[in-house]
Amino acid sequence: MKNKFVKSDRIKIEILKTLKESEKPLSYYQLTKVTKTTWNSLVPNCNFLNQLGFIKMTEGFSPGMKFKSIQITKTGIKTINKLITE
């Protein structure tokens, strides 16, 4: 599988896999730790996946801080299942 995709594709696949395995939405911070991806790489890839409808990003607030919760959609689950079985 690694030979068919460029680095940014592999990052997107890793994001989708991580979100699929998670039982709850994750923050950017949590995703950077699990996927071992930098913030600068993660955010644009998440934005792209969001535009495609593979993930859903929701803004949340805690005292003095804004954050985004990220979860995979049904479309994202179907897509990652297809990619990992090829």
C-alpha cells in the first residue's frame, strides 16, 4: 500500500484509521500524538478530509480555550475500509 500513495495520502489514511478505531471524537492534539504527525501537517489534511465529508469537525470551548473535536463520518468509514482492504 505504501508505494501507491504519496506522504500526504498516507497521513490522511492514518488520520482516518485512528478516528475509526477511536470510540469518541479526538482533538488535534490527540491526533498528533497517536498519528505521530506534526500540527502543520495534520491541520491541512484534516481540513481536506472535512471538505470531502470523510470527517466532521466540531468547535468546542473550555475555559479560555477553543478546540475542535474530530470524528469520522459514515462516508469516511466506508472509504478507509475500502483502502485498507486493497
